[in-house]
Amino acid sequence: QSALTQPASVSGSPGQSITISCTGTSSDVGNYIFVSWYQQHPGKAPRLIIYQVHKRPSGVSNRFSGSKSGNTASLTVSGLQAEDEADYYCCSYAGSNTVMFGGGTKLTVL
Amino acid sequence: QVQLVESGGGLVKPGGSLRLSCSASGFTFSDYYMSWIRQAPGKGLEWISYISLSGTNIYYADSVKGRFTISRDNAKNSLYLQMNSLRADDTAVYYCARDPEWNYHFDYWGQGALVTVSS
């Protein structure tokens, strides 16, 4: 099982929008709605921000949105704020009751 | 409020064993699938195991299959991970996490327990 592919880093200025991609295969991202995204600040546990491709848990800002096209899922963060600076991980169901994560993307707010 | 608290981490020699526990509170533990997920120092997240509501169905990542055993005690609101034949590359922070309705996402995570495998 190889990890899903994410860019190592992305950056943006406050107020701008950024998009983080998560590329898998037709055996995982491309075949299921079970794609989720997590935000992790240094030294903290991950926090769920998107599930089932585009759904937001209660309490998560609507500045976070998710989508999917083919084998690639995307997380968009709009209206960037300093507090958005963190690592972001995608996650997908991979069949046979297994799950895989992406390698993670470091978001820097300039 | 939902709380997951891991314990049992520490330093262990290669080839040794360790048992992690995760104590759950603030929700009906027996209603949720649970997982263990780990993160090596400076690295990304790696899912390692799932357990169903009653513990009947269990799944592992290939990297730990045959060495790690997940279990749960619903009467004690606790999740466990027995780790045997530990290797240096098992060094990581181990998180327990809750999966609502077996939808393959994790809505609550513990704070993590550090396991260091070194001679």
C-alpha cells in the first residue's frame, strides 16, 4: 500500500485561497466517497475538517471545502488566516476495510 | 465531552513488547468502531488497525499484521493495542481514534502515546 500523493508544501497570503491535491488510484480515491481531510498543528492531534469528500463536521469553518474528480481529491481553504498554518492530510478508504493517508502537506501563510 | 486518552507508551528494546491502552469517555464506546493510527517522528499519518463494535471484525495494515493485536473491552470503555516483535521503524506516536458509523473517517482522536523502539 502506497500513500496517497500530496504536495509537500503550499503557501498563500492572508485572504487568499489555496488548494491542496490528493492523488490516488481507481482502487481508493477514485472508487469511494470515503475521502476525508485532517488538519494538524505542531505537537497536536489531527482534527477532522472534511469527510465523505465534501462534508464539514459541526464547528469547522465554511472556509474549508472539499471536492473530488476522478482519482484526485482536493481541499480548498479560502480567506486564508494565520491560524490555518498547519499540516494537512488526506485519507481514503482503500478497500478490504483498510484506510490510507496521504503524505501530508505543510501550509504556510505568508 | 468526548475524550480519548492513550497510555502505556515508553521505551522498549527491539524485539520487545508493549501494550497501549485508550480510555474513552463522553460517549457510548460500544456504539463506535475504533482505530489505531500512528505517526513516526517528523512523518505522516499511518493507519494500522480497525476493530468493529463488538470486536468480532478486526483489520490490520500489512506493516503490523502478525505482530500487533487490537482489542476492546466495552465494559471498561477501553481500546487496546498489543505490540510484539517491535522494530525501530515502529517508533511513533500512536493515536486511538473514533470512526462514526464505520464511514472510514475519524472524528475524535486522543492526544497520542509515544513509543520508542531502541537499544
